[in-house]
Amino acid sequence: MTAATRRSIVVAFVFAAAALSTGVPDDARAEDVNVPDTLQAELVAKVAAYDRGFAARAGDRAHIVILEKPDDPDSKRWATHLEAAFHALPDVGGLPHDEAVVAWPGASALPDLVRSRHAAIVYLTPGFGNDVGAIRAALDGLDVLSVGAVADYVPRGIVLGFDVISGKPKLLVNVGQARRQHVTFMAEILKMAKVYE
């Protein structure tokens, strides 16, 4: 069995576990968050290995920036939960990692934040619905994987997200934005995903 086949099986089992989970985290809000924070972190850790450029982007260590809106209690709570969930994982995309919660600096400051922190992943917590367009534009051309806690962020320009559709977990990928951010997922992942252009 090849390493790619083993990874495919692992991802399939993780998605099956999501279907059996309770689904919505206790702190879900008006923005639809259908997959719990801990499970989202586990899925990102697995799916990152399917991004052909992830290892080169991350280098020796995957730096994860978790964006929070300081004046939004739900965003702050999700950021804290995601940081703890990632911290508990042995690796992300097969690499050692660190994670940092960062207060939203505004879209114009986002490219410098990504570069200065050598971010491999930028994670948007709930509360960024009004900012997704500006974030998408700010990340155009940068080599970074953007992930949204809210499924609706993906069709609007965030590369990766998760949802529950007809009672089944579903990976969401915006392939058009992925190209603009130099993210190239392997076919095994795209076959499992709901794809947006």
C-alpha cells in the first residue's frame, strides 16, 4: 500500500468520524458553523498533506495564524479553541507546527502579517463574514493556505472549509482561489470535495 493510499484511508476515516459526531459546536453562531473546532483542526492537519506545495511553503515547521476579531466574543472563543486543538495535534501536514492567535489587523496589513510570520496557514474564525472579499483580495498572489471556520467563506474566496451536507461531512475547496494562493490539492482530495471556482 502506497503512502498516498494510506493517507486517503486516514482522511476517509476522519470524515466518517465527522459524520458520527454531534456536528455543531456549542458556540455556533448566526454564521453557519457546522463542524466542531476540534474536528476542523484534525481535518486541516490531514488535508494539508494533500497540498503539493505545503511542505515547501512551511519549510521545517508549519506556522498557523488564527485570526480573531477582538471585539467579537464568538471569534475569540473559537480562536482559543482552535489554538488548543492544533496544539494537541502531533503534526500538521506531516510537519511540526506552532499556532498563534492574532488580532485582526485589517485586510491591508494581512500580506505583511503572512510574510512576517512565515504563515503556511491562515485560519479565519467566525465573525469575518463582512471581510471575506477584502481578505481574498489581500491573499491573492501569496503562498498560503486560507481556511475558514464558516463554510460560507469558501465560495466567497477562502480556499478550504468544511460543512455537513445531507448529514454527511463535506470538504469545501475554492480551486480558483487556491490557484491564486499557490495551493494545489491532489486529485484524491478534490474527488472528495465540493469544488468552487
